[in-house]
Amino acid sequence: MTAEAVQAATPRPATGPAGVAPAHGDRPLRIAMLTYKGNPFCGGQGVYVRHLSRELARLGHTVEVIGAQPYPVLDEGVPLTELPSLDLYRQPDPFRTPRRGEYRDWIDALEVATMWTGGFPEPLTFSLRARRHLAARRGEFDVVHDNQTLGYGLLGGARALGAPLVTTVHHPITVDRRLDLAAADGWRRRASVRRWYGFTRMQKRVARRLPSVLTVSGSSRQEIVDDLGVRDGRIHVVPIGADTDLFSPDPSVAEVPGRIVTTSSADVPLKGLIHLVEALAKVRTERPDAHLVVVGKRADDGPVAAAIERYGLSGAIEFVKGISDAELVDLVRGAQLACVPSLYEGFSLPAAEAMATGTPLLATTGGAIPEVAGPDGETCLAVPPGDAGALAAGLLRLLGDDALRRRLGAAGRERVLARFTWRQAAIGTAERYREAIARQAGPTAARTGPRAPSGRTPDAAPAPSAAGRG
């Protein structure tokens, strides 16, 4: 459905999906979830939107995702409202110049002008379109949840957006900027990186003015304080998780000798793939059957491609992209181990998903990865980030020890089941929604929860659960 069609439609009812009981004692909430880049095959933000929106709907809330290209993939019961950009980075013609007839307004012109001058416009231009869209639908939502847009258009609070705003920051993009600058070769490349990440100045200014920021780990919380200048009291940690029904063990899937699986964008320095490539070269001198399957796009050139060529690993590394959920799960199940070689992660969904399948994990200690993967030798093997020798030693140890793999795999799944599920994430997130609504409305709302729209009566609800409301 297009944004224009939604604006002409009748407002949605205030109750959750048919047949679903209200969640934990309060009437269901009407949630607008914003995502400027939501395809789950393009990164963790798309995974977050898909799974969190589904679990919020299962708790009885009404969730509508409002997104731009690449559009989110959503589960049944969660509608998508398309808020299209000019899609300037689409394949096969990224950085394209639109035809004259594609321009609709001044926001489109701003988007193109920013791209022409080497910047990344989407966080700003999506926020401006979202502000306009939400203002036209004032009163239809109880809360607006922004998924790391952090654009100027989202300032102004409930008066501008029609509902209180809660924002998720997975980790500050300033971390990516630092790592990309450190990896840049030459002053021209460094100047290009600085211009591309120019939007992070806006994100810093916006983040400091937000009343409620969610993040996914303690490590990310500290980065948000240090890099974005957000006061610690405004930041709340709500860990995310794995789909433990989908990512689960299956003994019928045969283990492939020597298979190592990782999830990575080839030439994103933060992901540390180049160090894993070097480690694989070391490992194959002792284990010639060792090979790597990378879930992600292969770069035709750049540092990773050069390393693969240099070490003669073209036949030992496979890149897969665009596979189904079922294919991904079986790929991980069939691996002898999963590896997260990242220099930094704000959470690491690939680590949680691998652990959920019972696949033993080798991971670095970059960023929040230890919060997810757990103690070295108990639920994973842990090595320092950026250390190819340590990665190689960990790979050889796991590949050569069946008992260790079984022990770590079983302990890893138990850790994820206990700590990192999407239902737990949805319950914690909904609690923060209610706090934001109560803060906006004052002390009466804090006792009674948000009011139903005029003329509507909240559904009867069960008594509050010890698991929390929402």
C-alpha cells in the first residue's frame, strides 16, 4: 500500500489482530515503526524490524511498518506502508541520476543533490517524508518507533509526529566511520569517506534531543554516550535475539567436514572478513578440507578480493546471497563451526542465530559480541579482534575436537533460549513504549495507560504477568 493510499483510508481500529488477547493487562498499542532501509538481506536493521514487529503483533499490538527501499520483508499480520525514496542506490544502477519525471517535490531534489556531492541522503530525506506522513495521520498511533533514522524530520516530539517517539540505535554509525577512515588508503579516499558519513553530524544532534533511546547491548549503550553525547539516563538496553523456532538444531542435516560459515559484507572493515580469509589460509596448511561459506555479497575487487587471490583461496571460499530462511538455517546447521570475526558489533545477530542452531561459535571480543556469545570456553571460543593468528588457532582447535564442538554448541543454544529471544525483546520494547506514552501524557496516564480513541472501549485484558507488561 502506498503512503498516499493510506492517508485516504479509514483509521485502523485500536485493538490488536483478531483472536489475539491484549498483552499483559493493558490495552493493545497502535505502533508506527519507521525504517529507512528495511530489507533483511541488507543488514541487521531489516532483521530487527521483521522479527520485532511480528512479536509485538503476537503480543496483541497493532504494528504498521512505514519504510523506504529496499522495502522490509514482513510476516503475516504486519502491514507495510511504502514511503518511497528515489532509490538512488538500487542495483544494477547505483548512484543513478533520476529522470525528470521522477521528481515529486523538494525532498527528492535534496536527495539527489546530496548524492551528487558525495553524501548519503537517506536518513535525512526519509525522516522528512515520515514527518509529513505521520502529521497527515495524527491520532492513528499511540507511539512512533524509529529504527535508527535519527533525522531532523523526527524532531519536535508528539506535537510534530502525532505521537511520542522512541528510537532504537543499534550502535552509533560513527563507529563505522572511524573504522572506514582507518582502512582508507590515501587522502582522496579519506575525504570521500568523510563526506559519505556527513549524516552522522545530524544523527549526533538529533540523538542528544531524544527523550527515549533504546539500544541492544551494554557496549552500544556506552558508545552512544561517548560518541553521540546522549545522557545515560535516557538510554535503555533491550537485547534482541534469534528466531529460536527457525534457528534450531536438526540432527537430520549432515555436518559438512571442514565447513566454516560466517555472515559478512565483503569490504566493510568493521566485519573483519579479511582477517578470517588470512586465518583460513593458515588453517588449510594443516586442514586442506577447511573451507569458508560467506553469507553476503562478494566484492569483485578491494582488499578481501585481493586477499583471496593472494592466498589462492578462490576454490575454498564461497559467497551466497539472497537465500531463503530455510536455506540459511540448513547452511548453518551443516557447518562444523560458525565464526564472527568482526572488529566491532553492537550486538551480533549472526552469533545468536548460530548458537541457536547448536552450531559451535568462534567469535572475537569486539564490541558487544561477548555479551551475546558468553564466556570463552563455556559457550564459545573467544579471540581478540583483528588477530588472524588467533582466529586460525581457534579454527584448528574446533575443527579438531568433536567433543568441544558438541559441548559449546549445546551450551550456546541454552544461552540464547535463556537470554535472547524476540518475544523477550518485544515485551521489553513495549514496556518502553508505555513509559514514553505516560511521560508525554503526565501522571494520570502513568497509572492508567494510554486512553482508547474517542468512542472506543479497550478490550478486557488478563491480569498483569510477572514477565512484564506489553
